Amino acid sequence: MTVTNTQSGTNVHEIADRIYRINTPVPGFSFNQYLILDDDPLLYHTGPRKMFPLVREAVASLIPVERLRYIALSHVEADECGSLNEWLAIAPQAVPVCGKVAAMVSMEDLADRAPKALADGEILSLGDRSVQWFDTPHLPHAWECGHMLEQRTQVLLCGDLFTQPGDKLPALTESDILTPSEDFRKQMDYYSHTSHGREMLERLAATGPRTLACMHGSAWSGDGASLLRALAESLSQ
């Protein structure tokens, strides 16, 4: 792990081949973004607007920020895309990437550059590797929500699924994240409780992810399919 800002504690950790977790802790919580390095680098989530200098500094420790080609988001919230336009201003070739619903209801208006809207199941090439978009409306929340799989490494960029509280968690773990994330969900009740949750989680499980790139807390390594099915079971109780 490399600390890129000693005052904030912002740090970078490679969780899979050329996929980097950028983490900024705040009291009792943390915010993660993920950078996929390839011919066309992709940043998944921007962090809140006020964290832009910290995330920019972290990205710059890995590549020139103007090389960014895609700025992707799971759904429309400040920590997913709060600094999107700041990134578009410093990366002249970058475009927002989101699902078609997010483009229609928000990004075509909010973003300073027209978004690339991915259909459910669509694959986007980054060069040597590619990412696949999955629509997951209201899982865990927001009509436009979706998740993205990096196909070579089987890293599932799973947004707010498995959100874990805490600001001193390891960057990557094989330990239980379901228990703390479910405890947190029950306290905060931030899920929409969609009736289609089990079938959407099963679809994600069927991709066989080996790493779950969570937006808050540790990324997780292991049998991602089993963990996603365990989440589906917990949600159904």
C-alpha cells in the first residue's frame, strides 16, 4: 500500500493485476475508487467533489491524469460522481460511462461531456481487457444502479453492496465482510428492498467473481459467487 497524502491518509493498493483501490478514510468510514490501467484507463467512481484533490493526487501517482479515458459510475450520488466534471476538465479525452437509465435521467444533463451509455450486458473494451455492465435497478438503491465486471481478473466493481463501516480496515481481505456489512445495512436501511434482488444477485454470482471491489471498506478476495448468494439469502430473511 502506498500513502499518497499523509494528512488525509489517502492511499493506493493494487487489488488485482493493474486494478488499484484508491481509499480515503474519514472518521468511522471510508471512500474507495478503483482505477483500471490499460490502453484506455477507467476510473470507477470519482469520490465526492470535496475529495477531488485527494483522488487526483492518488491517480497521478499511477498515471498522468490526462490519460484517463473513462469515468464510470454505478449510480448518481455525490460519492459516485460528485467530481465528474472536475475530472472531465483535466482529462480532455475522458467520457462518463454509465447505464442507459443513468444517462437518460441524469448524466445527459449533469455531465459537461456526453456520456457513453451502456446497455445491460454490454461489454466495453479498454485495450487488453474489457468490462461488462450489469443493470441492477434498486440494488442496493437507485433506479439507474448497475455494477461492472472486469472480465480478465474477474473483479466485480460492486458499488455499495457489502458496505462496511470503519476507517482502519485492510485494503484487501479474505475475512468475513458479510456480517459487518449486513449489520450496517440494518442500522442505516439504505437498501431499496427490491423484489428482484435475489435474481439480480444470482446473475452477478454466475459471472464467478474472484474479487469484490467494494466502495466502502475493504475489497474482498475469494469465492465471490458464494458470498453474493449468501447476501441474497440474508436479504430474503
